[in-house]
Amino acid sequence: MPTTLIERTVFVVSDSTGITAETFSNSVLSQFEQVKFEAIRIPFIDSPEKAANAARRINRCAEEQNEPPLVFSTLVDPQVAQTIRDANCTFLDLFGTFVQHIETALGMKSSHSVGRSHMGGLSKQYANRIEAINFSLAHDDGQFIHGLEQADVILVGVSRCGKTPTSLYLAMQYAVKAANFPLIPEDFDRGSLPATLAPYRNKLFGLSIQPARLAEVRNERRPNSQYSSLKQCRHEVAEAERLMRMENIPWLSTTTKSIEEISTKVLDEVGLDRRIY
């Protein structure tokens, strides 16, 4: 018999966007496969009044469900954090857990500044991210070949294997200028990479995918077409992998990997520094 999932509510409370806490909570909670978590993000809790409202919401949830919800917090202000801690919940203080130990190790107090991890709006790092995003959008799917010498990495592979989302993730998370270029039947017939890519061989990284999964993805875009047929997908994947092996291009299959895993592998294989913002 199938196992009945336990359902629990999780609050992600932050004085800023809550993205940091949400990402951490997703990683931790994924270890509990027998539980179905409903996540509720409460961002921008940066005053006692907002904290009190959030605490009432948490208490109401605990009363309705007859059990305290989990609360992941990246609240910096001690008074605001204490208000949430006093609510009927299991309070998980992500910043406090680590900051206290680091203060001891460094022999100094932290600044306790709200939103420090997202204060890059006018910084050089932020500008680099925006520039990388614009670059990746302009060089998506081989539509603009000028400026490829500026690329940090050029992803190659068949249509719909995950090149575009990986390129944008690399740009947004790491300020990596990632272009992507499709491998098409004409390349397979010729038995070589497009001439446009020849000068940038050391920047190439290949993505592949299982044919059955590729057919599913393509059918969502162009159902019942030759482009999405399993036969065509098998042919293109086999030829693309053959070409990447022949050209000695490092590559991986995206079929069972998350975009985070794919991006990490690309960064490692191409030798790029990991620039997290």
C-alpha cells in the first residue's frame, strides 16, 4: 500500500526577500520524503509591528492545525526575531545559529544590518550580473554570433535539452556570461561543429538528454510533429553525443539533474570561479 504523506506547514520569515531562507529550507526539507510541506514565505519583516502580525499568523496556523509549524528565519534584528521565536512554532534561526559562532571565532560582533546579503543594487557585482543576463539573452540559441569572444562559456546541444535555463541561471547566480548554441541536423550531416564555434573550442560545454524525455519536452511545444517524434529525438541525441565525443567537448546529460547541479558541473568543468551573489 502507498504510504500516506504527513502534511506540515512551513513558514519562511525574513527581513528581506526570504530567498536565502527558502533555498536553505528546501534543501533541508527535501530529506524528509514522507512529509508534504506547504511553504509560506513572509518577507520584509523589518519592524516590531510586522513581526507581531507574522507571529499572529503563525499562532493561527498552529491553532487551526493543532500543531506548531516550522519556521525558518533569517531575521537579524534581535527584537523582531524574538517576537517570532515566542510564537507557537519550531523556530529555526539560520543566521543566529552561525553568526554567534563566527563572532566568537573572529573576536568581534557582526553588524546586525538588515538585508546585507541583498544590498548590491548599485554595486559592481550587481552590475556584473545584469550585464551577464543581458549577454545570455542576446546570445540565446545562436541568434547573435557577434561578441562570442566575451563569453565565459558556450553551451551546445540539441534543441530543448536545457541550454537556455542553464545559461540564465549561470548569469543570474554567478554573473557568468553564458551563450548557447544549438546543434542541428546540418551539423550532424557535415560531421563537425558550426564554423562560428571553432575559435571558441575551449569555452564549449555540451548538454544532452535522454531521447524519451526530449520527446516529452518537444511535444509540449510542437505536438505530433517530426521534430518531437521519438525517432527524431533518438537520432539527434545520438548524433550530438557522437559529435561532442569526436570534438572532445565535455558534456553531461540533463535528464535527471536539477539546474543547480548542471550549473555547478559546468562551472567546475570549464574552470570558472563560482561567483555567488
